[in-house]
Amino acid sequence: MTSTYTDYQIIARDVPKVLSRKATEAQVARDLKYFTDHIGGIKTVDDFLGNTRLFDFAMQAFGLADMAYAKGFMRKILAGEPDANGQLLVDRIQDERFRAFAKAFDFRTLGAETTQRSEASTAVVDAYVRQKLESDAGDQDEGVRLALYFKRQAGTIMSAYGILADKALGVVVRTTLGLADETARGSLDAQAALITSKVDLASFRDPDKLDRFIKRFTLRWDMKNNATSAPLLSLFGGADGGFDTGVLLKLQSIRLGGH
């Protein structure tokens, strides 16, 4: 039996090698081939939403699998229709995953040329493999998945509201700070103020400080969950969100400037 941090390190110390092995797994390889073979034929938002297999693949690649059912909402994200004040829906959402998705599939600006770009093809394939790695790691130890996800997303965190908009990031931060689960039921502003007072978000851009933060998380995770996970040996030849739609809806109505 090993600790969550040990299992996390086994993957984190050579991510390219692990990703390469993950991409060769039979089902993953089939999913990658289908996406690669068909994404270039998508010319409009309707084409994209109409091909459920492609759309679901892309949503999973951006960590938005839990929102794949909400095609009406995603249509508004992709179509880029402004509200009465001229503001785009994607600009009102604090969750960076939606921004990244809209940027990759920017039909509003690029039209039929959208899917001819690497941002909507090879980059999405790479992201999908990473998501599969993190998801499968979570099947053995959810703490490992969370640690890998946090490491990948840490550089995109601009504010405490960005953490609150992403359920997985929120779990990592609350666990690391030793905050009770009930904290997540408080007001967004109160939660944001608490996180800001206890975490230097700029430190996440320092690899050493980020690693120390993740180590603190894994230690507290094991204390809280008594996690005992086995290394993902198969990926070495023998040797990474759920999304909270409730938070999203609340974030759509909060003050947007400066957060």
C-alpha cells in the first residue's frame, strides 16, 4: 500500500511517458481515431452539437463531461450571442474551462475554419488523453486524480472565485486548508474572502511551492479518507472535474468586475 502522494509522484514525474501509454489503450485509441477522422468535417455549431460522439469527446477533453447534456447552454457559449448589455455569456463565467472550450471551438469568429486549426484538433486530442489519465487514476484513488488536476490547472487560477467555480479545485483547496465541507455551503463572497486570506494564489506559479501545496493536500486527504492506493503500474509496463452547475448559476449573477 502506498500514499496518495507517492502514487501522484509516480505519474507526475514522467507525465509524457504515461500519456503515451494511455493513448495506446484500445478504447482510448478508438476514440482518438474517430475524433481525428471526423472533426475536420464539422463546419458549424449545429454540426458540432449534432454529432454527439464528437461533442462528448470534446467536452471530456476540457473536463466538462458533466455538462455534456446541456447542449442548449453550450450552444449559447459557442454561438457567442451577447446579452442585453452586449456581454457574452462565456465572459460572465468564472470557470476557465468554458473559456478554453469556447476559444478552441470559436465558430463565432472563425466559422467553418474553426476545426481546421490545431487548437480544435490535435490540442483537443492531447487534452482528452490527459483527462482519461486523470479519470482512470481517480478510479484507484480520487486523491491522485485531484492532485493531478490541480497541478494542471494551478497556473490558470486567477482568483478565489475561479477556485469556487470548479468543484475539484474547491475540494483540493478546502482539504489542504483543513476547512470543513460545510464551508462550501456558505456565501460565495465569504468563501472567496476566506480563501484569499489563507492562500497566496501567485505561489501556484512557483513549481516548488505548488508541489508543497499538493503534498499538503495529499497528506490531509489520506488523513481524512484513509486512502490506500496502488500505483498505476500498467501504465509503466510493470512499473489528470466534476462541475457544480449550482455554483455556475450563482456565479453568473455575481459581480464580474475585479473577481
